[in-house]
Amino acid sequence: MPPTLEPHTIPRPTIENETRSDEDLAPTYYVVCWNDPVNLMDYVTHVFMKIFGWQRQKAEQHMLEVHEKGKSVLIREGAEKAEFYVYQLQGYKLQATMEPAE
Amino acid sequence: MRLLTQSEGGWRYQLSRGEAQALRSLVKLFPIPANVAVKITKTDPDPQAAEREKLLNKSLAEHREELRRNAQPLISDDRLKIRGDRYVLSLGLDDRETLLQILNDIRVESWRALGQPENLDPLTNPPESERVHHNRMSLAGYFEHMLLNLEETRKAATER
């Protein structure tokens, strides 16, 4: 017969408080494109493809959302990147803003 | 206007004399004075947003200045060459992007000069002061449309 093993207790794991990096805690923003009657639909699609590197289909979906619903949330980013995207979109004369995500 | 050739280096378009003259006149107008400051947010109450907005407007002014420097070379005799009774416009990859931005800037600023109307159809007899903006908008839109769509039209024709 095999020897009886002494029972032993597995120590409870200590759970440290969950930590989040500064980046996780930093506020994020939605980059929003707003509808206007002046920018051509083809042009808006082109700009989305150029700036975000999207395929035509995705760019057209967002363009149509802008056109039909008045706005489209294009991307969610930290402040710096969101600012950069707004600058690029505004450079092409699209009406774009960054709105707090929470 | 039609697309003559397209390669990795860029595009060559054929323009009628009237189109070439119109494009030159239009690009020479750039930059139309922009009196509207751009808003960076519609909902953010953060005081930092005001600072961001200031920087954004400064960066956009610098961007327009860069476009202004690049505008005239795009319609120079080197790029827009006369060939018999037609013109040939040669644009590199970056050139076309610059030209699109310039044309759209003219279109948008002309619209703003009209008071940003929702309806873009001009009245039957708009006053002279408005007619000029309507004309600029239409012309800029025409060239934008051509630059963006001739490629697609050609692709579609090749695939048929």
C-alpha cells in the first residue's frame, strides 16, 4: 500500500489590487464627423480612406452614416491621436470634432 | 476632362481649353479668406479644449499656408501643358491630393461666404455678389468630382 500522505493546505493566493497604466486611465475621445451640404460624398469617402487607411466599403459606410444620420463616430482614441485626426479631417475641410467618450 | 494615363507615379488628364482656363482661374483664387474659426468639440466642457482649439486653428492656418505655396506650381506651364487645342495636366500622387484639398477649400469657403445655406441650388437670379460664390462652388465641385471619379470610370470600363 502506498503510504498515506499528510494533508496539507494550499496557501490562498494573494490578489493584489488591480493596477491600470496611465494610458488606461487617460480619457478617450470619439472622433466624430458631422454632416454638411457642401462636401461631396465621393470626396468624404476619399478622405476617410486616405486618413484612416480604410477600404472603400468601410469608408462609404461611414460616409453614408454621416449623410443619413447627421454624424458618424469614426474612431475612439486618446486625446493626442484624436486631436491629430481632427486636424487632418479639418485640413480636408470636413466638419470633425472630438467628443469625450465617457 | 478625361484621364489619359495612370501609373504609380501619378495621373495625366486631358482638359479642354475652357477647362484649363477655369482650373487656372480657380486655383489662383486660393486662399479665399476664411473667417470661421474651427470648433474642436461640441460637448467637451474641459477648459483644456479651448487651448486645443486654439492650437488646432493655428495648425490649420499653417496648413493652408503650405497649400498656398504649393498651389501655383500645380497650374504652371510645366504641369498644365498645351497640346494643340487641348491641355494636359500632369499630377504626381501628392499633387492630386494637394489639388483636391485646394479645390475643396475653395468650395467650402465659398459656401461659408454664402452664409452656409442648407440648400445649395442657387436662386434663379441670385444677386451678383452671390453668383460668384455659387460659380466657384460649382466649378470646384466639378473638378473634384472629375479627379476622383475618372479613375473609377476607367477601371469599370477596363473590367467590362
